[in-house]
Amino acid sequence: MILSIGGIMITSCSPGFVGEEPTYYEVVRPQRPGNNHVWVDGDWTYKRRSHTYVRRNGYWMEPRANKTFVPGHWQSSSRGHSWSPNRWR
């Protein structure tokens, strides 16, 4: 049972590949909730059933202590394009 759960987790975390990057669109930021909040850009989520990426909206949040925000980016390989998600480092 543990091995099958681990396999599911690894599969669900692996990136999906597409022939072209999805198109971008402009997003309007809502009002900043406080001076200590930073904007976290929207991200892309891969939907395995449709084999497409879907855009997630950005949001305001308080920064994480001793961490730096690293924005997501597209990567290209012989398999196609995949999204490397936003993260805190």
C-alpha cells in the first residue's frame, strides 16, 4: 500500500509537457491588503485529463521569514514545454 501511494505522489508532482506554452493574459491586481504584503504572480497548473495548463490567479501574501520568492518559468526540452512553479527558497 505504501509503495502505491508513493507512486501516485511522484506521478502527480511530475510536470506535464505541451507542444506550446499557453498564451498569457493581463491580470489586474486587487488592492494591497497591507504594507507588509507582497504580490505572488499567478501560476500554471497542469491538468492531466485534458493535457493542458490552466492559469491560477496571483495573490497578496505576507513574505515568509528568511525566504526569497522565485517566480515560476517555462522550461523547454525534447519532450516539449513544462512549467516550473513559483516557490519560496
